Amino acid sequence: MTENTHTAGSPAAVPFGAFRIARTEQDGAVVLDVSGDVDTTTAPAVVQAADEALAAAPRLLVVDLSNVEFLASPGLTALLMIHRNAGPGTTVRIVATGRATLRPIQLTGLEDSLSLFPTREAALTAS
């Protein structure tokens, strides 16, 4: 299992707050664990991290929003872009629960466009 965290000096770095993206690989799947606020300033870093992961054409990309405290409109757009950018052999699954992440997705009607799961484990093991 490997972990890469986007930090200052990295192309996807965000120089403030607790925003973080950690990348791990598990059984052929890539997991992006996103923490903090996903808004105008940080959403591009989420897309960039996903695009970097998708470049290797994994069978599964899980974007785990369990530790996201605020999901703004640009974050919702980022999730749609990640789905769009995935190649035909890659499945994208989003972990979203609670008011901070699931509620904005539901309010905008995007739950029909995104593959949502309540936990990382569920996203990794679903068939």
C-alpha cells in the first residue's frame, strides 16, 4: 500500500487550511482520500489528483469524501469531471455520507449521475 500526499511544492498543493489529498492503492484500486473543504480553490487539485490516478488506467478509482467538511459547487463539478475523465475500463465510485457531502449531491440531483457509497469498504467491494 502506498500513500502520496499533495503538499506544498507539489503541483496540486493548496497552501492553506487542512485540505489534503492522500492517495493509496489497494488490490488494484486507487483511493483518493480528500480532507478539508472542496471549493473554488481546492477543487482543481482534486481533479488533478484524479487525472494523475486515471492516467494509469486503474480498474477502480474511489474518491473518499468522508473527511470533507464542505463541498461547494466547484467540488460537485470536479466529481462530474472525474467521472467524465475516466476511461472505459475504469469505474469511479464516490464515498459520500452526511450533511457536508451527501446533502449537496442530493440537492443538486447528482446522485443519479454519480456512483455513491456510504463507506470506503463498500466502494471497494461492490460488484
